Amino acid sequence: MGLYFFVVKTLIICKCMVPNCGFLLILQGINSIYKTMKKILINVLSALLLVACGATKTLVTADKTPIMAQLDLVNVVDDKVMVSLDPGAFTKDAVSFYIPKTVPGTYSTDNYGKYIEDFKAFDYDGNALAVSRADDNTWNIANGKTLDKVTYWVNDTYDTENEVKDAVFSPSGTNINASENFVLNLHGFVGYFDGLKEVPYELAINRPADLMSSTSLVEKTVEAPNATTDTFLASRYFEVIDNPILYARPNTETFLINDIEVTLSVYSPNGAYTAESLRPRMEKMMAAQKAFLGDIDSTKEYNILLYLSTMDQDAGGFGALEHHTSTVVVLPEVMQKEALEQAMVDVVSHEFFHIVTPLNVHSEEVQYFDFNDPKMSQHLWMYEGTTEYFANLFQIQQGLIDEAEFYKRIMDKVNNAKSFDDAMSFTKMSQNILMEPYKENYANVYEKGALINMALDIELREWSKGEKGVLWLMKELSKKYGDMTPFKDDQLIDEIVAMTAPSIRAFFDTHVIGDTPIDYASYLSKVGLVTTTEEEQSGYFLKGDVPYIDVDQANDNAIFIRKGIELNTFFTQLGAQGGDTIKSINGTPIDLEAIRPIIGQSFGWTADTEINMVVQRGEEEVTLEGAVGTPTVNVEKIMPIEGAAAQRTSLRQAWMKG
């Protein structure tokens, strides 16, 4: 993991024991000498680089030669981009090529090969080789010893999000908008050959003259640069897909956070936002993050690639995907500035904290990730839970939010976690996250995952008399491991217990490995806090930003009432239940498109407005009728305990203020 500067220069030396015997060949770049030598490798395989050396041979084989990839962003055809990959020489006939099925950080099966068309393989004379497609993401190539290169067309994912089930999450997707914008999550464009994931890559990207790149990839220094070709270097395939590229007209700001160079790049199709306008809030937030992290220093560069969607046949999955030194963020362009900035603070802070885990602290499953047959780690409680916890904790510690807001965020997570299976082992869920019933509980890593870390933090503070918490733990683990040294997946908890106390073992065994729900009230009590219930007014379908309804994309965008949350009186007095699918409202069939104007109309409803709602409940259709009323909901709040013992308030101070 991490970035490595790689200069393409292959030096091949054949030495032997025969006096006065020697042979020296220098291959540089992908010029005609390189092409000729690749052909020679096949035609004179038995004598290659053999100079009176008996049986001594040196082969310029594919595992010793950088893969040359080319992407053409200029000659876009039918919203597709041509890609070609030129590997070194293969010594076997059976060659397989892959596009990832799953990539790190997504925890979903996305099958990026579905967006590949017209895959072809060619020999050194330009003749097509026989190719068979084994599945969505795998191509088997015959006569691999004669393989020169492969080519294929890539379609993007943003245009198809409303057309396919299980659409790719936008921040991990791709956009091709000729002459205007390209979102290159490279796992959607560049594949790998079997056995060659550790081989260096050189990416040559032909781009429109007025579009500039934003990326953490290292750019190759060339003597005679082409004004419209960018060339990037990566030490291995993981580094290719770990460094997305945003191509757009220049709209960037760069600033220093201590010794970290941060670049904010913005694509705003209608010009609603500039990087300059968003910089102050980002700079303040990231300075606070660095102050929170202290001496954790795992990167010198970080790129924020912000894509603002028009939502018209455009990206619709809002959020971000982490990478080790960058993040892709997708949000709606129509958001008001204050809301957009707060979303950026919450989302980007989460992604930036991934430089702690999994960048510095991760298992072998992450280090040696198998893109087409992934083995998942059991520690999502840490990779996502710790990261999300830090994204909230640092804001109270660094004065970006007050205590009331911090308590509200905790309580929101407690309530949101209720809509998931609370009696599910978190480690078991993590290991099996790509399959049901664990897959449908994935979003709980941001809710209960953060709460696991809150409870662990309080446990550690109590054990250490306020001196040590989860941040201390992550710093110690970072010192031991770092970005290139993974831990054994089944040994991490043992190591944490050895660093701390037996009570921490009991916590993990009961609530993380085990399936016993956490009594959050008991942990809050340890720091002098208590939960109370108050009645508050809400909207009909929403309470602030929290919806009472959700969309089932796998079922024709059907709208259902959320389960496991406290419903407002609008739903309860009608007799609606969590899990009901809304079939119609006042005679209008309901799906995602139909519910939007009704939500808008609801802001003008009065208490005596009548409603007729038909819902599907199991095998039965139920008609619900009545006045909409004035909706209220019981809300749990966290409050300080009056007269709490000094020991508890002191522990709270250590927990919240560090």
C-alpha cells in the first residue's frame, strides 16, 4: 500500500562463467526496440539472450515487464472509451484477463466487467486471438505465448444507475462525458492478467486539451511531453485502482495542513460551486483532524475529488469512497451551500480518517485483496466503525460542534442501529458481508460500528483512569504495523487484549464476536450521562433529514415504511407498520418518482387533511384512512446527570475532550 515512484527502465544482464562472455541489453520505454524484442521472445524462445552461456537464459517475461495501459478520452464513441493493455511476453498458452468483481472499501459485488464491450486480443502480427468469456469479469485468451495486447471498450456506470438493479455506488462508479468530464475509478477501466497483480503499470491517457487531471498517482517525467497525453506510474495493480482520476476544467485549490498537501478538485456542471468557495470549511476541518490525530503521519498528499451531480440521468448514490491518499465524493449540485459544506465535513472527515485504518492498520485480507474472489476480514468494526466514530469524536474534541450536537449524533446512531439485526455477531457479519443475511446489514457498520467504538473508548478510559482511549489504541497499532505490514485476521483482538486488560476481552467476546446487544445506557452512565424521552413535532414523511420511508431499488423502486425505528403519529394513528410497502396514496400509485411530489405537498397539509393510503403487508393489501393530524414522535435524548459523581464527569471530560 502507499505510493511508489517507478521509472520504466529495464536492465537485462546475462552473466556466465565462461571467460570473456557477456551480453548487455537495455530496454527503455515502449519504443520499437521493446516491441521487436517481445516478438523475438516468441520466435527464438529457445535461444533468447543466450551468449555462449550453456543453459543460462534471461527472459523478458510478463512478470518482469511493466504493463503499458492506454486510455483514449478524446475519441469517445457512443459514450464509451477505448482501453488497451500491452503486457510483456507470456511463457504459457493459457492466459486470463480480469476486471474486478469487488474492490476494497465497497463491500459489495459490483461486477465491473459488465461495463466492458468488444474485448479483443491480438498477436504480434496484429491477428486476433481466440477469446472466451468465462463470466462477467473474466476473459480466457488462447495461444498466450503469442499475445501482444488486449483492447476493449468501457461504458460508464453513472448513465445506467436508474436502469439496472444493484447499481454501482456512484463514488465507486465511472463517468464518461465526452469533452466535459471523466470520473476514472480505474477499477472500471483497467484490468489485470492472472499472476501479474504485482507488476508495475504505466498509464498513458490521451485527454481533451482543456481538461486537467486531479489524482494522487505519480506522473512520469518525460523529456518531450505530449501536451494532451498524461502518463502515470504505479508500482502494482492495487496502486492503479487505489488512485482515481478526475478530469475536468481546472477548478482546484491546494493548501497545506502541517506537512500534508491537500488538493480539492471540484466538478460542478452548472458552475454552482468552486473549489475556492469550499476551501475555507475544508481547510478548517482538516486542520482539526490533523490536530486530533497528532503524530499519526501516514501520507504527505491527499486529494479530494468532488463530483456534483445534476441528478438528471446522472449519479444518484451520494457519499464517498475512501482511498489511501484520496477520496471520490459525489453529492447533488442543488444542495444549499451550508448543507453541502456540512455534508463535505461529515463525509470527507470519515474518508480522511481511513489513513489510520485500513491504511496503517489492516489484515492480510486487505493487504493481498483478491479482486475477483475476495476473502473478507472480520474487522469492519474497526475499518468503518472506528473511522466513523473518529469522524464525530474529533468534531467535539476540536470544537467544531457542541455537546448537544454530539449527544444528538450518538442518539441518532442508536436509533438508526435499531433498524438492523442487533443480535448479529459483528465479526461474523464482516467476514460474510458479501452474502445475505449479512449483506443487508452492511450499513450498520456506520451506526453500531461507531457505537461499538464509543463503548470501547469508554471501557478503555475507565481502565486507564482517563488516559487511554481508542485513538491511543490505533496509534499503538499503527506503530506496530504500518501500511506494508498486515496483521493476522484472527489475532488482532488477542493483541488488543494483551495491550490492555481482561475486561476488554470480555467486551469483544460479548458484543463484537458475540451477539449480545450493547446496553448503551450503562456505558453513558459511566460518564455521567442519561437518556430521556421527549415528544417533538416532525414532518409527515421525514424528521429533519431522517426519513420514515425508504426505497427498494430491487423491487421497481417500491416505497416502504422503515422497520426498527420510532414512527411518528402520522403513521401510527393511521395504523401503518414498519415494513409496509406503500402501494398508493389518494389513488396515485406510488414509486420513487411518485412519492417525491407527495412529500412536497405534505408540507402544506393541515391537521384535518384526509388521506387514503393502501399498503402491502405480507400477502395482504390494507387500506388506511383518516386525517393526517399534526405529526409528533417520541425522541430519546442524552442529558448530563445532575450531581453526577466527580469521577464520572472527569471520565466524560477525558472521553470527549481527549
